Amino acid sequence: MIDDLHGTTIRIGAIDWTVSIEDMLSNDDLGQMRSGEQSLAVKRNIAPQEKIEVLLHECIHATLRQGGIYKVLGDNLEEGVVEAVAYGLVGLFRDNPDLMRSLIDRVVETTKH
Ligand SMILES: [Zn+2]
């Protein structure tokens, strides 16, 4: 599944994050955004769909972190927002793959390099 993303980079705004698929994470977490290391960690031995959701979840944390929104939301509200958006996006991608590919293509096409 997404284990092959280990070591790859995800650019989110100003920061390039390294994906780290790991056997164990501290606090028995399924995923972690490690801002000091610029890494997004995902636990290896979880169900495939959940693993995708966890990676998106950590990407959303990273997005909120650099936007400073986390300061307004507080940890509990941020976690709830991130969880809802991540699960929602996984469903959106799964149920509308052609639309998502089309939108991605259009964003890339209209990006000036
Ligand atoms: Zn979280």
C-alpha cells in the first residue's frame, strides 16, 4: 500500500516533509507529525485504508501547523477537525477518483514554474 512512500517527500507549503513508515510510534500513536524533524510518521501494521487516512491526517496537521490555526483551535478541537477532514477526504478521493484526478491535473497545469 503506502509503505512504498517511506522516505519520500511531501511538500506542504513552505516545508518538505519526509514520510516515515515505522513499526512502533511513541504513545501507541498511529501517526505523528514531527515538526522538529520535518517528518510525518505512520505506523506500519495498521489496516491499509486506515494507513492512508493517517497519512492524510498528519498532512492536515502540518497544513494547520504552518498556518498557525492550531493556536486558535487548541489541541482537542484541532484533533477533531483534522480527524473529520482526513476521513472526509479519503471518502471523497475513493468515491470520486476521476474528479480528483481532473482537479489535480488542472492545479498542476495552472501552476507556474
Ligand atoms: Zn492528529
